Amino acid sequence: MRGHIVNTGPQIRHADESASQAHGHDTEDAVKGGRFRRGDCSIRERNRAIALRYLHSSTGEALLHRHRLFRHDGVSGLWTSDSGTPVFVRGRDSIARYDVWSSVHFPDWRWYDIRVWTTDDPDRIWAECDGEGTIVLPGHEAVHYGNHFLYSFEMRDGQIAREREFTNPVVEMKALGLTTPTIDLGDFPR
């Protein structure tokens, strides 16, 4: 199957294959052209399913078992933070603790409008989605928060080796009532 997966609620559908072909992503041409090996299609589909499973496990028991999707030495975290440096954990046990932390501080979180893209490398997956829910952080009132997210998944042997989350930390800061700096863009066309 070609195209990307689009979350349409309880069902998942594949996007228009002709659009994928028009952008040079035809699977058979890629195999013939040597960009990847035969059999990568099934690896790609398996990895895509794991990325979707990750994004559909944001609360409850699914969240508390999500660390099992990772390799024993896997990495998970935020690549956009208020400090400008990544905030992440390494190792399946640390990821399990991170998921418990998330269940407390984002108790009803959900991702929606999930779109997943595969790449020429069957072990590289990208996803884009929106997310929302209650955020409960020390020193702040519990508030409803929503943002837009990009995810990078690097897979190895059917498990997540590294998951990176990218989002706009200023949106989160504003939701928490924090003052954010303003950058003067001068004569930026509007």
C-alpha cells in the first residue's frame, strides 16, 4: 500500500495513492531503483503501525504499557523545550517512569488528526498531529492545553529506538499563564 495513514476516528484509511506516486514515492519504482530492499514494504508497514500505536496510547493502561514499544536502550522525549535543549529519558525502565509521570501530569491527554508518513528508509517514520488535555504541573493551576506536534520515530528490529517530540513550547507557556518574550520581526510582510 502506498500513501500515508490518516486517522479518521475509529478507522484508519490510506491517503490517495496517486498523490504519493506524483511525489516520487511509488514503492515498485523505489525497489527497482535500489533505494531500498524488497521486503522493506512489510517492515515499513509494521513500523507505521507501531508509530500509530504509540500515538493512540496517550492515557490509561495503554500509556502505562507504552514503554514496551521501545528497545531496552530506547530514547523518548521532547526536542523543543523552554531551555532550548532536548529533555529526554534513555532506557525502557526510564521510559516507563516517564509514562507514569505523563499519566499524572497529562491525565486526559489525547492526540487527534494524526497523520503518519513513511520514508525511503523503512526504519524512519514521521507523524504530525494535534493534542489536547489537562496539564497539571507543579506551581501552576491545572489548565486545558492544546498544541500541534511533530514526531520522529527511529525504529530498529520492530521497536522504537528513538522517539522525538517537536512542538511550540511558547503555546504551553501561555496556557500555564507564563509571560513570554516577543520578537520584533520588523518589516515582515503581513
